[in-house]
Amino acid sequence: MTDKESKTAEATVAKAEKEPATTVDAKETVTATDENTEPAEAKPEIEVDPKIKTDSNDRPKRVLIVEDTTELAEVLQATLERMGVTTLHETHAVKALELFKVQKPDLVLLDIGLPDMSGWKLLDGIKELDKDNLPHFIVITAYGDPANRLMGKLQDVDSYLIKPFSPEEIERVVGKVLGINAS
């Protein structure tokens, strides 16, 4: 704790000792300065993080990361959360498909080389679920060969990123696909 934080904490404690407080519940405190004065009814405050990006239904943007390398997934999650989007992560295609059904993400970041099936098969499975309300897809893979790139074009993916890539590149591509400013 810095000296400034310490002095601020001491001042807060000193002020609290001078003013009697009535506890409404564990999260709300109302201060009464006179014993005969009824404390005003406390209203819970709802804090909305202005950095959270929402869709047309005012739901935070959701990104499903399907990546079997946990370290890379953690970097992706941290990058996307800095952008204000909610992230979900799965390492296996079958589990990712189940999570997709429940969460209905706006974007899927999809690795092609997954342990239980190819990312292309997962993509087909997602497309079969709801053909009219598909999310955006960004392929994230080490496979930069022409055959896989062609497959991406044929599957109508929004972008095809070859590993390794930078967090800045992820911010740029995801921001463009979701229509949000990376900040």
C-alpha cells in the first residue's frame, strides 16, 4: 500500500468513526447523523462497465474461443476482455458445440487442429444448428497451406489468421468483424 493509499484509508476510517452508520444489508450502508432521523432507504447501485460492447439486444458481445493450446487461449481471452467482450473457451470440438448451443456467441475463434475432430467439421456442425442466425467465424491456425486457406474461403469464414499472430492483430480483426473499436 502506498503512503497516499494509507493516508486515504486512515481518513476514511476516521470519518466513519465520527459518523454513526446503519447497515441495511451487507452491500449497502446508510449514514444517519441524528438518532431521531430515519435513514433514507438505500437503493442498490447498478454499475455498467462502459467498455463492455453490446449487441442490438443490449447483450454483451460473446466470443467462443475453440483452441486446444491453453496458453494461447488465455492470451486471446485477455486481449478480447480488454476490448470489452465476454469470452468463452473450450479445448475440444464436441464440448465447444455444446457450449455454442447454450451461449449463442457472436463470434467463434476456431482452431483447425483440435484433439477430437477437425475445426472444419465443428464449423459444419455449428452451421447445421441454425442456418439463419450464424455467428461470425475467424479461423486461427498454424495451417497456412493453400488447401486450408481455400477451405476457409469456401466455408465463408470472416478471417483466416495464421499462428503466430499478435494481440494487436487479434484486436484489429475481431474489432472489424464485430464492428467495435479496439481500445
